Amino acid sequence: MPPSTPRFLTLADVAEVLNVTVRQVYALVRSGDLRGIQIGGRGQWRIENAQLEDYISRQYARANSHEFDDEPADEDVTTDH
């Protein structure tokens, strides 16, 4: 019986999971942020399911470490009254 989830995903599959474009996934692979393998003579990319989950975990960790970076700093705001 084959596994319920495939071991390898296409760039389109990964794009669907992450809700981004295939070009964005390709850029992640080319930059090394997301590990993938190139197969066949036409250079098709495949991402192992475990690598995708690892990437997602790293992104959560990164977001948690910068949790307050996107919030504006408290500033002393004065008004002209």
C-alpha cells in the first residue's frame, strides 16, 4: 500500500502548501533556504516532504525570535496644542 503522502513534492505542490507562487518556491530552492533535488534531464526539482516540514519549522522559529521586531517602537509623541 503506498503512503498517504508522497515522499517527494513538485515545486507546484510546495507552492500550494505554502500558498505562494512556483517562482517563489524555485527561488527558495536556488537560494538554499529550501533543500531540494534536481532529477531527470530537464532539471525538474523535487522537495522531500521532510525538507518542507523542516523549512516551515525554521520559519516559525525565525518568526518567534523576531516576534516584536515588526511592531513600532514606543515613541514620545507630542502634539501641537
